[in-house]
Amino acid sequence: MKRITLFWVMMTFSFLTLGDPIFLFIDPTTHFSIEFYNNQLKLSIFQPFLYTSVPVDWILPRQNKDVIKGLIKVESNFFIHALSDKGAMGLTQLMPSTAQELGVLNPFNVFWALDGTKRYLDTLQNRFEKIEYALSAYYEGPTRVALRGPSIAGLEYAEKVLRESDRLKNHRVLLRDVLYIEPYVQIGKAFSVGSNLYFSLFGIIDLAAGVDISLEKISHFILAYPNLSYSFSPIIGEKDLGLVAGVCYRKLPDFGVQFLLSSQYFDLSILMKIWQFYLTVGFSSKGLHIGVIK
């Protein structure tokens, strides 16, 4: 009975340590991790797989369709979870302040991002009349363009967007995103192997699922993160057919915290980016756990 309980705890920690999978989506490179808990050691590799999905033309607004298509090419190259060093997010690289003004709570949600960008470009074009000026304002801010006119860099940006717009007008271009597979091995008092999968549905909802295999049993889980905003998601799912619920808050790309609760346990986990590493620390009904992801 103790060994079965131990394996159950191991599987629980195997998907709690990383936390919200969006931290993987915004950094699509191979990661390695080592985690310690309950006299156990877990070694993992997070392997990304870039894939294409639906044609972007299916979801583009009718007005300024070609211009927005060129803008997406320049801003994110059609990658749904693009995140810039300055914090711009999503297909159209909306800054958090701009997204907030537009009512776009989650710029990684492709539908919200495109709707907000369409409305923003409409406003800029009505204000500055010329599409070149509107695109310059999108790039460097409307206040700058209103006071001083578009800069050379702003006009070069506008020219680049319009050039890509014309080039892609009759081309079928697919949205790009990433999914992760995490094979792992756990050693210590007991031994198990398993694999987890992390993926997203158009930035609307993130999902994590996995299976753990030991000599005694096979465990599984599924967690869903509906993204109400880019910083907050409720969590709902199952672990071995038992209900799991929780909440997740993140400040991308440096910090995340989540709390999970079921009838069997609770877990509070924190993820922090320190230089090129993610440090994960958690406290649960079974004690402390800690890990490093590179």
C-alpha cells in the first residue's frame, strides 16, 4: 500500500513541477530538467515539435485582410506563441498596455489578437489617413507619429509590411505553433518511466496530459488551462479519474505560481526564471519538492 501511494505521489509531482505549459510554448527549444522530491530523482527532456495548423486566411478579418497578413509575417512569422524581449505577445505582437486598451485579455488567443489588431489599425488609419502612417504608428506608437511624424524606422517597417502583404496576397500560409513531449525516468526508492504531452489550441486553452508506468500500476492525468488572460488561468482536469482543480498566475516569461487541489492532496508550486534556468519549488500535502529546468 505504501509503495502504491508513493507511485501516486510521484506521478502527481511529475506534472506539477513544471506548472503551466505556456512557459514551454513561448520558448520552443529543447529543455532538460532534474527534480528532487520524497527521496526520488526525476530526469526529463522536454522536446519541442513545431507544427502548422490552419491557413491564416480562414481567421483573418475581411477589412485590411492582406495588410494584417503582412503584419503577422513581419511581427511573428505566424507563430501563435511568439514573445519578444520587450514583452510583445502573439501573432500580431501586441504589447501588454496596448492589449489592455483594446480589451484583448490574452494576445496569444489568435481570435482575440486578430480582432484587436483589426480595430487598432482601423483607429490608426482613421487618425492618420495613410496606411503607411498607420503602420508606422503601430510600430512606434501613435503619440510619436502624431507629434513628430513617422520616423525612418517606422516608414521602413510600414514598407516591409506592405511588401509582405503584396507577396503573400495569393499565398496559402499556415499558422505555426509548438507542442512538447516530455519523456522521463524516476529513480530512488522506486522506479517508473513515463511521458507527458503539452500543447495548446490556438492559444485559447493549454493542455497537459501524461502517463506514468511502474511495476504496480499505470497512472494518467489530463489538465486544461482555459486562458482567461495571458496572466491567469483556472485549471480543471483529472488524475486517475479523480477531479483536480486549481488556478494559475504568471508574469511572463519570468514567474509563475499555481495551486492545485483534489480530494487526495493539495500542491502549491512556484516557477522562477533565473538567468537561463527555471527553478521550480513547491509545497504539497506530501512535503517539499524542487527542480531545475535548463
